[in-house]
Amino acid sequence: MDEGNNEVRIAVGAATDAGGRDGNEDAVLIAEIPPVARGAEIADAGTLMALADGMGGHQRGEVASKLAIETVQAALVSNPHTDMALLLKQAFREANRTIFRNGREAGDGAMMGTTLVVAATRGKYVTIANVGDSRAYLVRANRLTQITQDHSLVAEQVSQGTLTQQEARESPHRNIVTHALGQREKLDQKMPNIFELTLLPEDRLLLCSDGFYDVVEDDDFVSVLLRNDPDSAARRLVELANERGTTDNVSAVVAEVTPVRVLEPVLAGAGADRGGLGTYLVPALVLLGAVVFIALVILALALLG
């Protein structure tokens, strides 16, 4: 998908694979967000990117992740709103209710859940929301920054200083999430976390599931994202995780931001507000007349002398 406005253009690609599992409980989504009226103005169209990592087994995780992205898509695409942060909060809560209700109605202990990370753009602005340990990264000036915060046991231990980052990567508890959609009837009031950014030309956004964390280093992310177009980058990251023996599903959504250069009109008819070709000819003719007049004066003085 390719989204453009008068400042930046955003191209997006995605890939998902079962990785080290028999089935794939991840789900990814790329969809257009229509423009919306904002008083006398029209807010830019945008792009919706979402990634969910389902939990529950017996295909229940697959159902949960699918319900999550479908609910968010319905909320943002069918009911566009200028306040993207508010819209995402409402969408996450609705997704939580839908997943919880679906699991309860299935009975037989079929409760299920999913992580969810979403990035929604309007023009050069992006709003990111997350619950769980699927992440959003930004690559800017060749540097990878994790935008979201993991809602996991090891992330809490790292923030408390009882575990190092390397110990967290190796911990047997690294897959235990502390917040997810569908686990409780009501989503925690602090959820989802919301982040708002202004995108710059040459930025890259990455949404990814946790299957990458044990096998792909930060430098790998940067290298792949900067050397490939979004579709190729997403596929290459999935391939790299599989080559290095990931034990989980792996999914990636990649967005590339490029500048849109608008040339100033220089020919008649290129822009009515520029005044046409006469705007450029009149000053030139005046200057030429002045030069000729000065030359004649100098010639006359020379003859009189």
C-alpha cells in the first residue's frame, strides 16, 4: 500500500509465518483510513497497520488475533474520527469485549487472548497503541528505537532493576504477558498505551511479534529495514528469524516514509495563482529597456564630447 500527501509518502508491506510452530496464531492487517471532515477542512487519509499475536491453543489464539484486527479495522475505517488516540482506545476496549465474550460463549475452558499493536497514520502523523508484548519500533538516522513498552513479566523485572536485558532474553518466563486482550471482561484502564509521533522523510516503522526477539539483533533490524523496500524487508525479517531457529510465529509490518517534492510552476498555465508567463516577462522587459536607455545616454555624451 502507498499513501501520499503534500509532504510525505508512506509505503507499507507485511509478512507472517508459522516459524517454529505447527500453526500460525499471528494476524496482520494493512488498510486505508478514509479522510474525515474537520470543520471547514478535510483531514488527510491515512494507513492502518495492525499486528496481533494470539494465545490460547487449539486455534483459539488464531481466532482471538483475527477478531482483534477486524474490530480495530471496523472502528477506524467505517467510523473515521479526527481524534485518533481516542478512537484507538475505544477500538481496543471493543476488541477486548468481543474476544472475551467469544471465549466465554465457546465454554469448555476455551478462554483466549491476544496481544495487539496498531499504528494509524494521517499524513505525516502516526498514533501507535499497544497491549501485550508485540512491539513498534522506529528507525531514524540509522538508529533503532523501541516505541512501545512490553507488558510482560520480564519487562517489569527489567524496569525494576532485578533483571538485565540479556537475562530477560534468556529467561524461561519471557513469554508471560501481564496484559492482553480478551483475558478479562474489562480492559485495564491504563490500557492501551498510546504514543504519538511526527514522521520524517527516511523514517522506517516496524511492528513485530515476539518471535523475533530471541534471534534477531537490533543491528539486523536496522540493516534489513534500510536496505529493502517494505515488502522485501518484512519477508527478509521473517526469513532471518526462521534461519536462526525461532521457536515462535513471526510477523512483521514495515512502513517506509519518503518525501514528496513539489516543483514550483514556471510555465504559463502551471498555476493560476502564479500569474502566468507575464509574471516573469514584464520584469525582464523593464530591465532590458533600462539597459538600452543607459547605453543611449552614454553614447550621446560621448558624441557631445
